[in-house]
Amino acid sequence: MNRYVWSLDNKVVSETDKILIKKGENVRLVLYNGSMMRHPMHLHGHDFRLLNGQGDFAPLKNIVDIMPMETDTLEFNANVEGDWFFHCHILYHMMSGMGRVFTYENQAANPLITNPKKAQRQLFADDRRFHFMAENDFATNGNDGMLMLQNTRWSIGTEWRLGYHDYHGYEVETHLGRYIGKMQWFMPFVGFDWRYRSEGGIDIQEKNLFNQTNTKDKRGLLSAGFVYTLPMLVNFQAEVFTTGYARLQLMREDIPLGRRLRGSFMVNTDKEYMLGGRYILKKNLSLSLHYDSDMGIGAGLTINY
């Protein structure tokens, strides 16, 4: 019997990520879900026993829904030659690379696949496909939104915060980054930050936690930095601007508080902070409530795509 251990938070695969098995052997898989998401895992071409200490009463399945922080043990007999995909049934998880291919050693070539290397590239093509995302919150204290074009390696995104009054200010940030390594926890980026605010014609200087002087009244700066995903999917962002001004930030969006209720927070060394929540009405529509250190409290309607 061959035994394989796979951590499901290690999602991204490359064209070499195949698991070689021998015909007739029993294959045992120990799957650990180290993420905070459920993963319905499906094996093509075979049924497997879900062991988990059940012995002779282990149920026979070809898909198992693995809960967050759960470990499951599967076992199947390798009795059908071929290349068989084992993947998450949540589409965007699979498209971001959450899968492995079980392939038999020394098997005969498939006459229906005349170019195996080309077929393999097509299998993994979705891993490199770009997708577009957008969100806008029409709130009583301002307009917040973002646009993002991203695949499993590259990300370009713009976010904005637009006040209804000059003293609330206007801000646009754009970042272009690339994820490093299989785990996709680390993304260096370059960016541009533009801000404007009017306080009766007086340019107000502010100091951050490092005692560096900054202004939100009129600013247009290039930057470089990185984003690192911490446990519980909290993003830690470090950024240095062309003036030498530095900013550190912690943020998480879409915190599941209930079936339809989501939370979010942000805090950084510019002494800015945000706390928010939204109630999901439909797939692309939510009611929102948040407090922003610059714009105060606001309620509104969030549209996302």
C-alpha cells in the first residue's frame, strides 16, 4: 500500500504535480484541510473508502466534503489505468489549481490523445486564466470600491475612497503584484497612491506611529512593498513610498459571522482604522454598515461582481 499526505491549503499545482501509482495497489490518502474553507474533493475514475476509523463500515464515495481544519483518510484500489483528476468541486478553487492528477506507471499510451504534453497544458490552462472582479459600496458617508484583474500569479487592482465633501477627502490606490511560491502567501508589488483633502485651504501635516510626517491633503507617490497572508486569512501589508515614508497594515475582508453576515476590519500605522459588516441579500447585492476613521459612520448598498 502506498500512502500520500496532502495539505489542502497547498493549492497551486504545476505541470509536474502528478502522483504516480501502480496498477493493483491500494492507495491511501491522508488529507488535511489547513484552510478556513470547506473543500468537496472529487476523484475521477475510482470510488474510495472514507476510513476515518470506521473499519469495515467505511462508506464508499467518490466525493467527500472536507470541513475547515479537518483531516480525512481515503483509500482506493488502483484498478483502472489512465490519468485521473482529483480536485475540489468548488469551481474557482479548482481553477486556481486545487487538484492533482493520479497517473499509472508504465501504462499504454491513450490513442485518443495524440499530443500528451499539449493536453496537459490545456488541463492546467485555467490555472493561468485572468478573471475580473469589481465591488462598489454606495454609503451615506462616501463611496468605496475596487477593481481587480487577477490570476493565480499576477494581480493588478485599484481601490478608491471618495467622500461627498472635500474635508472627507478622495483617495485612489493602485497595486501591481506577483505571488511568489506555490503557497501564494507572499506577493511583492509596486504601486501608486493619490490623495486629496481640503481643510479650509490649510495643508495639515500628520505623523504616523514611526513619527514620520505625512499629508493627506495633496499626495501623489509611487511605492513598493509586499502583502503576506497570515493565519485566519489576515493580510499583512508593508509599503514604502518614494519619500521614504513607510506604512504597515493589517486587514481582512469577508469574515464569516453567519450564513449571510460578513465582517471586515483594517488598521494601519497611519492611525487609520475601519470596522464594517454587511448582510448578503443576493449573490451580488448586500446591505453594509461601517465606521471609517476618516469618513465616520456610514450605511449603504454594496454591489459586487
